[in-house]
Amino acid sequence: MENYLDLRNDNNYTKLEQAGKMIREGGLVLFPTETVYGIGANGLNEKAVKKIYEAKGRASDNPLILHIANFEMLPQIAQNISDIEKKLMKAFWPGPFTIILNRTKIVPDIVTAGLETVGIRMPSGIIAQKLIEYANVPIAAPSANISGRPSGTNLEDIYEELKDKMDFIINGGNTEVGLESTVVRVINGVPHILRPGKITAEDIENVVGTVEIDEHILHKTGEGQKILSPGMKYRHYAPNAKCILVFSKENNKLISKIKELSSEYKNPLIIAKNENLERLKGVQTIGMGNSLEEISKNIFTILRKVDNYHPDIVIIEGVEKEGLGLAIMNRLIRACEYNYIEIE
Ligand code: AMP
Ligand code: MG
């Protein structure tokens, strides 16, 4: 294919020049970042950004993140930046950290869904960085997936659903983190985590002393409730099958609960830590890894596979809601549409 670039075993990043040009000229480029794959477009070009919403079937009130390659690109799109915001950017950029700032006039309404703020991130992934440099404009990029589906963490997972909608496709293998960026907004001098990610509450607290975690991270948005991050109110990551998330700090209790639940169904599928699979023999299982880092990397690919098993129930083992575990639980609770059992 003409507009396909495989950089899995190739570090000749000058090959990204053509993709950068494609972005600048209004095309859509599928590319890897260190978090997940993104669908990128020229973030200052309204028409190009509109194509992202169309490709994903994304609700028009769900704003996009602008990606920059260096601090020189910032003043063009954000203004009135406070010292705390500067401190956070300095600490976590480049990296899996998005900050919500006051936007400038140049940022099209379609990027921010009409909000006066704009989400901005400087990715550390080398392909993303070089692509932005070659494009020489901020790249608007949501996660690469049809809206509601799990985000793409390798090209194979998303190729079929997106290939016909892209002008250029870059293969960078598996992404490093596997979960989308941490999204933070500073309100009255206090950073609020609107979406958890690899940069944890503890990381943020260590830099500026305080942090708040938005209640919608683990709880459903109530009717008519004001929500700081529009993306949090949508159905996300959920397979077609019914899913239940189960967690206990005590492994024995967790295993018995999973067994009890699965015995009520004909064709259950269990997604659990590898170290627990031995104890769950006799039913279909998928191992999700053991460490939080492994689970982050694997979980979206696993959620995409679930429906192939045609299960009548999917039981997913939860993790502690601490550190990176909070980000994993945020995604899993949504995948299970808030079906969550925690046993003391
Ligand atoms: P995605 O790029 O698909 O992973 O999603 C981006 C997330 O950032 C969504 O949850 C958005 O709602 C959120 N976001 C982007 N821009 C803003 C903004 N200006 N204010 C609040 N949340 C934002
Ligand atoms: Mg997304």
C-alpha cells in the first residue's frame, strides 16, 4: 500500500516527512504514541478535524487533545498559563500527561467542542514527536478506535475498522503504556484528575503538593450533572457480552466469588491475572498479565477479543485502585458498564 509506513524495525524517521505533509494538508494519519494509537489531523484546520469525528463516529461535544512536539508550539494554542500548570508540564512532558488550559482564538471550536479550554499533550513516543515536527502544526488526535470501542494499542486491532478512513497509516508495533493519557485540569490552584493514566495521583502530588480525583472516574454520571471531562459520560470499552468486574484484596475470596458467579452461566469467560488461572481451570479464561504495567498493555486487546468467545457472561478480575491501578479500574468499570462487585 502506498501510504503505509512500517517503522517496527526501522528507525529512519525521515520517512515520516510524507505523513507530516499529509497532516499539514488536511489528511488523516493513523499513528502510534506511547499511550495508544491516535487518529491525527491538522489541529488548526477545522475541515480536517471534522474528518476525525466522522471517522470515529464521535459525539461532537467530546473535545479532542492537541499534540505538540516542543514548548515553542504552546503559546500559539494556550494562554494565561499559571505557575502550577507550568510546573506540571515541565515535570511530565514529554509523556502520557494531558493538561486542560485556556485556549487561544486560533484553536477551532470543533477541537474544543466549543469549550474555552483545550486539552494539550506532548507525547514522548518518538514516532509521534517526529510526525508533529514534520507536520509543524499541533496535531488533534483522539484514540484510534470507533467511538465506544477499546482504544487501539497495536495496528492489527484497529486496522479493519479504520483502514478505509485513513489517508496514511503508520505501524509502530505495540504501544508502550497501553492506556490513554492522564487528563488534568487545575482548578483554583489544585490539579484535578479528570481521567487517570500512567501519571498517577501520587506523581502529581509529589510535584505540586496536592491533587484531587474527580468522582466520575469510578462512578456513573448522574442525570443533569455537570461534568468536567465530556468524554467520561459516554459508553466506552464495553464488549457486546455482559461483563462483571470483581475485586477483593483477599485472593481466596476473589477466586470463590468468580467461581460462584461463573457457575450460574453456560458459557462464562473469565479474564484474570495469570497467577490465578491455575485455580480457575475448567472454564474459558484469558490471562491479563500479573503486574499493573502488563495489565495496562494487554487490557484493550483482550477486551476486543471477548466477543469472539460468544460468552454469556464475562467476569473480569479487578485490581487495587491505587497508582496505575486507578487507571485500569477506570477503564474496566466502564467496560463492565458499572457492574462492579467488591468483597471486603
Ligand atoms: P481520547 O483522545 O479519545 O482518548 O479522549 C480525550 C479525553 O480528553 C476525553 O475524555 C475528553 O473529554 C477530554 N478532553 C479533551 N479536551 C478537553 C477539555 N477542553 N476539557 C475537558 N476535557 C477534555
Ligand atoms: Mg478515546
